[in-house]
Amino acid sequence: MEWTGLVRSLLPKDKISQWNAVRLILAAQHILFYALPGRGAKFEDDEWQVVVDRCMLSRNEVAALKKYGGFKPYIAITWAMEEARSQTEAQSRSDESLNRDLGQGMREEIIHSQFREVAFRFRAHCGQIISLLQEPVPFPYFHLLNVMIFMQLCLTAYTLAARFGPDEWYFATAVMVLISIFLLGIQGLAVQLSNPIGDFNLEKFMAASFNDAVAYLKEDSFRPTGDKVAEPEARIPLFTADHQVGQSQEEASAAWCKPRSAARRKALKALAASTKKSDTLPSPALSRRTPAREAGTVYDL
């Protein structure tokens, strides 16, 4: 989402351009997780087709990735950086008010450096995941742990039987059960360390990443308001109640009460009573709440 946020804020607003800059990062994520050790560790035609069906790679790009013999996610990350740089340069050339001078070149480099930082950090995380899964618990250590647990349980059982005897067998049994659970838990931990990801639902995780990126790029309802109020009934807490867009003490008290609490219900009742009372007063300072204000009106701030 950090990469998507940079695309949304720094690259052209054209939806096709934004998707072309984001889809390659999503493709790198899919390539990484589909080829994890212990989960096939090999990209077959079906996995490539899934990435194509999800609109993240073209068939020519898939063919180029298949031929590449190195770390495939990094190629997709590199393509994403190249796409971001290309769009940044194209955006600069399309603005006739900007000259191709040193300042404009520095601006392009600053923008691209933000994308490069996120891309390299993503590449580092990919390498860490692969390295972690390729270094399971060594077999000699695991075998030694099994022998030690077996000997410990045998010696513990013999010691408890000799210490308590047949008259206190119930106490010896309880102690033996607790010790066995503890030691066998250590063995289970060693097994889990060989596969830290375990049964993590990768498809659900990648689908959530994909849907978040698409929804973020689709959202375009926000419009900067600048020195205009966002809506007719908007309040600005920087001003006092006698200002035309100021916030009264009653409004502030109701706003900062816990939702659905008794204190909020009480504050809302007090606010309603105060508003009703102020509507009956001829004071100009309180008449700001009676006339309807149009959205986008510029006030004397």
C-alpha cells in the first residue's frame, strides 16, 4: 500500500498509468509467494496463467520472466521502478510551464528516490523470507533433541516411580504428565521452526493486497477544499463560538464523548437545548446557525 500511495499522489492521475505502475509490484508479490520453498518452489504454467488472469502481467512479460534464470520477483520490482521513472519524466515533459532545467531534474530524482526506497525495502523483505525458509532446523539438532527428550522422559518416569511408590501413584502420574507436555512441546516447537509460515492462507493475503490496491486507485471522491468550508454545517475548532464557522463549547464536549455512552447522550441533549435557546435570541453572534450556508462558501477566516 505504501507503493500504491506514492503512485496515487505523485504520478499522473490517469487510471491506466496508475495501474501500470502498481500491477508490477503486485505481480512480484505473487511470484514470491507462489514459489516459496515448501509450497511447490516452482512456477508452473497454471500459476503464470493466474497472474495473467488477474491483470498483473502481459503474456510477453510472462515469457520474459520465464526465460530469466535469476530471482524473478526482483525483475518485476525493477520493471515497476522503470515504469514509475518513465511516468515521472513524461509528466514533466507534458507540463509546458516547467523547463527542463536542473531544478526539474532534481524534482524527478527526488520523486523516483521515494519509489526506489520502497522497492528496495520490498526486495529486502523478499530475500529475508526466502532465506528464512531455506534454513530449517538442522537434522542433527532435531535428532539429538529427540534422543534427549526420550532419555529425559525415561529417567523422569523411573525416578518418580522409585520416589513415590505404588501408594502415591496419582501424584507421580500428574507430575509425569506435566513434564511430558513441556518436553514434547519443545519438540513441536522445533518442527514449527522448520516452516515458520505454516498454514498461512497466502491466497487470502494476496487477494486482500490486490483488492486494497484496486480500491485505493478507484477512490476519487475527495476534492481539496483550501480556504473553503467542506460542507454547509462544517465547524472549525480554531475559532470560538462567536465566529461564523467556530465551534461552541457544547459542540466540542459532545464531539469528545465516547460513542454510544451516557455522557454523549447527555452532551447531545445539552447541545440541542443550547441550540434551541440560541435560535430565539436576536444576538448577531448566535445568528450564524440559522441561515443555511452553501458548501464551498469562502468565509472571512
